[in-house]
Amino acid sequence: MSEFDYSLLIFSATTAPSPLVVKISSSVIVRLPQQVTKLEASVEPSNRPVTYKWTYKNDGPVTPIIENINTSDLLISNLRPGNYSFRLDVTDNIGNQQTKTILLIAIGEPIEARVVNHREIVFWPSNDVILDGTPSIIEQQTHIYWTLISTDNKQDADKINILTPNSLKTRITNLRFGQYKFLLTLVTNDKQYKSNVEVLVIVYSQNGQPPKVSIHLETNNVNILNNLIILNATTTTADYGIAKWQWIKSPLSPAIGYFINNSNLSPIAYITNLIEGQYIFILQVYDDRQQMSEMNITVNVHGIPDEEDLIEIIFLSKPYLYQQTLDNLLAQIRVFLIDLLPNIDIIMIYLHKLMTSNYHGEV
């Protein structure tokens, strides 16, 4: 019996680890002012332990402040307009390493004066107010100035006290009846950049009356063709100033009709897409003391004038038809009718979901 030598070979079934992939934008554009800018990175496989190291390459116009340099998200502040390069080194737990360079492009200005309220209201006998500029975006060592720039009363400017004129938040005392304009000015330490914002302070007496509302109808003979109502309330007066305008279409009015460009929140309202019927509009005016006065106005919208001389074509547009298709169809109808009746006056009207074309002329 012969003897044999046997060799047993065992192969591992494990596969090589997937390569480390770092995902990050090669360039980022930031519009100043910004309190903090963030550069974000991620890796694949996402479950692999890695270490991060961010480094600023010292190539920008100033040295920014960087935080979280050993995390995936780098926080950057104190930027000026210009280009900044950052290097990111990522190493995983099996020794793979990836290096990325990110270009950050900063545009705009580094500081901006902002206030909590652009308009402050004081009711006598109170004679002081807080002006708050803490929302401002500033650099370190930014110079701050609060100044009085105008007043509509005869009070001496030097009798108005700005208690902390070099702080973002200050208190004004010794005010009297009237209006005051204050200016918050920010200047960078090197005086290269400046930003300012105004605050209006109004001091009212206690015996003011609610608003006196006045409405004038600017458009006459409103009808389906002249399809616009203009309501003008600019002659409304208010002892405490006007804080809010609110136009409302009464539920008693036809459902169709809407305000143009949010004019329901302004002293002059524009309403279109009207149908024949009686419209009632309500104007509510609020003053700075939240007193409200209101007034109604009724406007009659008439039908189509000279209706007996009209040719009317009504057709339903299908949902899948594009506007260009409809415009082409209307153009062809126009050409046909002009050939048929050279003196015809053509007016297009769009109502509801019906597209109605009215052609005015002697038939």
C-alpha cells in the first residue's frame, strides 16, 4: 500500500474593501453678509469610520475664523469678498486616504445694518423707546453709531438722549410728540465697508380718534368690456397713523373677481375678472393703536354694451390645449372675420373657464 501526501488549500471568501469616496463640491459661492458659512462633506461607504481634517490654505484676502475642523461640516465666519481655498483630508479605519480642495468664492459686503423694527410707536406719557439693531451682521471690532437725523418738532436735538449710541441695542429718552428718524451706522475697523439703516419713531398723544375712512371710485361705467374697478382710499386720515389696509369683497358679491397684485393690502385697490352684477367692497383701516374703522362701497358691473351689434363665439378649451394653440386659433378667427367684415372691431374676453370671443361690429 503506497503512501500519499495531501495538501489542503483554503481560500478566503472575503472580498477587498470598497475604495473610500469623499463627496464634496469643488467650489462654493457665498453671498455676503453671512454670519456663518458651512462646507459639508460626506463619504461612501457611509458606515465606514473616518477622520476629517480641514485646513485653510491662507490664500484669501483675510484670515477667516474656522470651527469644527475635525468634523464633516466646517464652519467659516469673518469672510470678506474674495476667493478662499480649503483642504480636506479624510482617512478611514483601514488606512485609505482622500484629499479634496474646495474653492469658496465670497461676493457682496461683509456687514449689514438690520433692525428688529423699522417703525417704533410710542404713546404719551411714555417718552422713551428701545431701538434694536441686534439682527445686524457685523465683523469683530465693527464700529457702531446711533444718531438722530431728523425730527418734525422744535425740540432741540441735544435734549434727546441716546443712552448707548455705540451698542447695537440702545434706549432713547426724553421724546416729545412728533416723528423722529434715527440712523444705525456700521463701519468696519479698516473703514472699507459701511452699512446703515433708518428707524422711524412716532410719539402720539392719547386723545387721538380712530381712522376716518374715505373711498373714491376711480372707474366709471364698469362693464364686461371695461373690466376693471379702481377704489382709491388715499384721502383716509388717522390721528395715530395707518398701520394696515384691508380690502374685502363681501360674500354678497358675485364669486368671480379678484384683486390684482395684492392691492387688497394697499390704499388703492384694483379688481378685475368681473362679471355682471352688484359688488360690495369693505375697507378696514387699522391705526397704530390697533383701532379699526371700516367703510363699504357698492359698484355695479354692467353687461356688454351694444350687445345687439355683437357677434359672439363661445368655445370650451380642452385642458390639454396649450395657450399657444388657443392663440393660434383666435388669430385664425380674427383673420376670417376681418376678411368677412373689414370694419369689424374685435375684442377678446376671457371669463370663468369659458373662453369667450366677442366681435363688435355692424352685421
